[in-house]
Amino acid sequence: MAAFLDAANRRDHAVMASHFGTAAGPIEDRGGTLGCSFRKIFSWIGLGDRCLTAQEVELRMDLMAAILAHDSHRVTGQATVAGRGRPATRVEVEMDTVAKERVPVPFVLIRADGGAWLVEEVDLAPLTGG
């Protein structure tokens, strides 16, 4: 998670995308042409989601990077997320924003195929006032 937040501060979309995803893997891994073709077909019948384009991934990471801009961060708590098919952890991160506020931001990390931990969810509401 630290690598994701550091990349967000640098607005390094590629590194952010390599640390953000689901149990299936990072969002940057769109599955190649054949894999995306199957995903597109399955999305038509409601059995999955289509692949994101490289531009969509970059735009999503850029938006998150803008919101997650911070001077420093520290983990203040964590707990296992119950009822998931694989290990997942809710992590509370206190962020010192560029506006000099301390804001608690919840993240959910999930263990992906291959064993890597990825940021699966970020609650941006505390940072946006929403």
C-alpha cells in the first residue's frame, strides 16, 4: 500500500495500476487481446466485466492520485475483512493532506492470485468531503 500511495504522490499511473486491482490481479493487466475478447463477450451476457482500455486505467489512476495527494501517511489500524473468498484486510491510513489536515482514509487490500497484496478499494469520501 505504501508503494501505491508513494506512486500517487508522484502521479505515476503505471506503478499505481500495478498495485491496484482485484483477486484476479492488477488493474494494469487487462488480459491481452484474446482475454479481453472473451471478457467482452461474457460482459454482454452478464457474466463479467469488459476490459478497461489503457486510457481508462490512466484516467482512473490520475483522478485517484489527485485526490490522494498528501505530505505523509501512517497506518493507524487494520482488521481482517470477514466473509471474503480469500484474505482481505481493511487498513485505516491517516493522511496528512497538502491542505495540512489529518484525514483517516479506509483502504481494503486483497491477496491476489500469485500472492501479491493489492489495493482493492479506497474510500475517497473523507478526502473529498462526500
